[in-house]
Amino acid sequence: MKINYEKIKSKALDIFPEICRYRRAIHRNPELSFAEHKTSAFIKDRLNELNIPYKVYAETGVAGTIGSGGVCVALRADIDALPVAEETALEFASENEGVMHACGHDMHTAMLLGAAEILKEYEGELNGCVKLIFQPGEEKLPGGAGLMIKQGVLKNPAPDVIFGQHVNPGEEAGKIGLATGPVMASADELYITLAGKGSHAAQPHQGNDPVMAAAHLINHYQTLLTKFRNPLHPGVLTITSVHGGNAPNIIPDEVKMMGTMRSYNQEWRQEMYGLIEENSKRICDNFGVDCKIDIVKGYPALFNDKPATEFVKNIATDLLGKDNVSEFEPKMWAEDFAYFAREIPAVFWFLGVRPEGIDEMSSLHNSAFAPDETAMINGMALLAGAAIAYLNPDNGFYSQAPASD
Ligand SMILES: [Zn+2]
Ligand SMILES: [Zn+2]
């Protein structure tokens, strides 16, 4: 079967106004991680209308299946919003105060619904099936991906490959960015409490100064980052919050700090847990300060499977033209799609959403984030096109794709 890419593209274009309406409805009613009840109901209504059977996972997650048997391709969209007060003045701006789709998950959800509509037309021709995974709670640990996997979303049918996408304000609307190997970092949260002994600032010798200990720790973490890491492996260890004291003449009892650690290298990540703990305690001992460290382990790094990524890149080029496809520069952001990628070959691509004629737009998680909706045409065409192509026996891909390790 020769795949008619023009047909897929024109279908995406036809349904674009409808998909925009879905996106705006979801945008208007954003819901926080693991509380996406209305969003989940909206998705189920649409799947019912399309006659797509589904199962519910992790309360607000939904997975529908188109076709049956044979090879299975999973497509994933995350559906949750953020605790951000929207400041866009859009006519469909958030009506849920203090909550906003500032990470584009409204578009991810709408595009997957659009892809479902396209794929439904191909149901009779698919040599296998497509699993549509609408995942809750990407923005909040432990993340909805892991929960859905634990509840069996990758079984019955078991996908052979999974594709996902994320909007990217750094690229022009509709352009696809792809990279093999590492694309997103692991992310751990650091919570540090330094308990000293407060004193009059003019009599520091009578206290144990946690502010001084904090200053040494912050500096030492940068030493850990440069002297205990192979410089060829990227890493981040940043203290983002320091709280202690409330007067110029009092040394406080306590300082609290928060921070983040990011990496692509699991071994270094593991080693750092110990180094942070031991070295912090040793440094704090010098000041007679007690140090309590809590490291909340976050998502693992996300690796794109090489053959599957090359496959998607070829499809994207055929479908959207080579000017619309480029190499994505990996980021130290984090994504719980990484959990899917640990189980099966995965490809996570980035979809430009920067409106034409603008050099720089508001970033993800910003209250003014206003992506260009026309990007959804290419986004849903590629989701559907990649699935159709993967299931096409003539491409021979799945018979030769090695399992990734
Ligand atoms: Zn986000
Ligand atoms: Zn996101």
C-alpha cells in the first residue's frame, strides 16, 4: 500500500477548525494534575462519538484503541494544566482561576483527538492497531505515565512503539524537531534544612550560623558539578530558593533551601545522591550546623530510540517537506514520557508553535504563553501519518527494528 500523504494532510486541514474548538474548550477549562475530571469526560465523549472503545487508567487517564491485532502503535498526549494565573487576554482564556494550560497540553490533547479522527478513516486498512493514550498528571510527581503503566496501559494490546510530541515555543509554528538518543534530562528535587543556633549578629561566636553554612554548600555544589562529573556528560545542580532570617542583626536558627539536579547519566545521578549527602554533612559540621537533605527522585532521562526516530524523521519529511523538519537540540527539561521510553522503543518530537513574524514568544509555564494553533495541523497529521506508516507492511520497518536497550 502506498501511503497517500496528501490525503492525510488535507484531512488534517479539513478538521482543523473543529480541533481548534476542542482545544479552546479544553483551554477554557484547565484542570490541575490528577484532577482532570472534566477534561477526561470531554475525551471520553469524543471517543464515544468516534466509536472508539476505551479504558480508564489512574482515574482520569483514558486509552482508546483503533483497529485490532497485529502490530500496535501507541500515541500519547498529556492532558493536565498548571497552577498559573493566565494573563493572555484571549477570548477563550482560562475560566478556572489560577489554573492555566501554560504547557500546551490542551493542544497535545486536541491533536491526539484529531489524529484519532484521521486514523478512524483508515481503520479498515490498518495492519494492526493504534492505542491512543491520554495521560493525566505529567506536571506533578510521581507523574501519570508511571501510574498508567503500572495499571497495564502497555498491555492488551501491547504497543510495539510509542510516539509523543510536545509544543516548542522556540521554533516556528508547524516545524518538527527530532533527535535520537537523549532529549530530556532526569530531574530530582532537593530540599535542604540547615539547623544551627541563632545568636546576636554581633556575637557570632555564641551561635552556629546556618547562613554561612548555606553559602558554603551552594558554592560546593558547583564544585561537585565541575569536579565530580565527566565534562562530556551534561549536568545541572542549581539551588533555586534560600530562606532564612528576617533581621540584619540576628543570626537565624534555620535556613531552608530548594534546588534541582538534572542529568542524562544515570550512574552520575546515583553517585551524586551520596556525594551531596556526605559532603553537605561534612561542610555543615565545620559550622556546628545540622543538615537534613531530602532528595525527591523525579522522572528519568528520556531517550529516543534510534531506528524509530529515523523512521519518524523520514515520514515527517515525506509528509511535511524537509523544510519543516530539523534536528532538535536536547534540553535539560524533564518529561514523564521517559517512563514509556524505558518500556518500549519511543519517539518524542517537538512541534514549533511560535507565531510567524515573532522572534521570541513567552516560554512554557509562563502566564502569557499563547501558542499558534495552526501548528496543530502538522502535529495531528504527523501523529496519524507516523502511525499509518508504521502499520503499513510495505515499509518493512517493524520487521527489522531491533528492540532498544
Ligand atoms: Zn510543563
Ligand atoms: Zn508539558
